Amino acid sequence: MGFFSSMAKGMKEAKLEKVQKQVDNFAYTKIEIENKIKATKVNHILHLLLTIITAGFWLIVWIVVSISASIERGRYENELKKLFDTKRDYESNKQNKSEVANSIITLSDKDKAELKSLLELKDLNVVTEAEFNEKKKQILDKY
């Protein structure tokens, strides 16, 4: 059991590290994606002139280029949205962790010990899940 829990912990830390890198590079990545979106814009005036010069034959190329640029722009916009969502989730998760840490610190040593022993009893199936949750609620309601 210890091996799997340490492996899971390592995987979680690796994922957090990856998210941290994404958040750290947020400004650069945001600019990079916005530049890609700008690069997918179609020069419609040029395509109109080419369509007129070629007596309408260029219209097929113009349509294909416009559709592919639209699809690519949509993909980049989704990538940008994911980046903003990742940053927002990371920052809210970071804030939640600090709130939880602050609330845990305010527990007295007696209550911490009582919760720990209660958890051990639950793990040994001496106390049911409902009894554990009820007692835990009683302890935490003091704060």
C-alpha cells in the first residue's frame, strides 16, 4: 500500500509541477497563442483580386483557405481558454489550500490527536463511517 500511495503522490506532484510551469509561463504563452490567432487571418482583399483576375477560379482556393483558417483559429482560441482556465483553477486551488492550512493550524493539539485516533479507529473498522463523520463534525464545529 505504501508503494502505491507514494507513487500516486509522486504523480500528483509531477502534475502540480507541470501546472506551475504553465502558470509561470502564462504571459509568454498567452502572447504566443494570440500571435498564432492573428497569423490565421485571411487577406480577403487579396483573394478578391485574385478571384477577379482568374475569372472566378480562385474562389475555390479562397473558400478552402478561409475554412481552414477558421478551424485553426478556433483551435487556438480553445487553447487560450484552457490556459486561462488552468491559471484560474491553480490560483483558486492555491487559495483553498492556504485556507485549509490556516484552519488546520487553529485546531488544538487535543483535537488533532482525537481526530487522528478516530481516523485510526475508522481504518480498523471499529468505528463506522457515519460515526466517524458525526464525531468529526462535533470536533470541527467548535471552530
